[in-house]
Amino acid sequence: MSRTVRLIRWRPRVFALSVAGFLALFALDAFEGDATAGEKLFAFFLHLAPTWILLLVAALAWRRERLGAVAFALLTLVYAVWAWPRMDWIAVIGGLLACGAVLYAVAWRMRRKA
């Protein structure tokens, strides 16, 4: 397998983990406000739910790029419906998820050709 093919096949995995890390940063917002420490900790773990979902998808798609492409496309649609009035949110987060779907689809095509 050539170096280029290896890079293309690894890119969606690294991208998925990077997006999960980016989404995890938003969970830190839970520590603001006047809530008790227990409430803040609960809110923090609740805010991490999208990150855990994304990590689960990345783990399931690790060797099944087609599953990753479909799952990221579905996550894009679900997020767009959920955040419909906020087009700026959809552009940033939905755009990242759509890029993940494309990267997984390209990696899947490269695997089929190899």
C-alpha cells in the first residue's frame, strides 16, 4: 500500500478524533454559573454526550469506513434538524460532520480499489 493511500485511509480516523476533541471543549461551559459542584459535574458529563457518540462512531467505523461514512452523514442530518434555527451552528458543527462523512467515503473507496 502506498504512502498516499495510507494517509487517505488514516485521515478520517484522525479527523473524527479531532472533531470529538473540539466538541468536548464545549462541555467546559457546564462549569460556569451558580450551580453546586455536583450539578456542574452532572452537566459536564451531559454536555459530553455528543463527544461520546462521536467516539463510539469512530470506534465502530475504525475498520469499516462505509459505516463511518453513513454514520457521519446521519449525524449531520440529525444535527441539522436539531439545530435548525441556528444556521451558524449547523455550518460549523454540521459542516465538520459532513467533512467526516466525505473523508470516510473516500477512504472506503480507496480500500475497495486496494
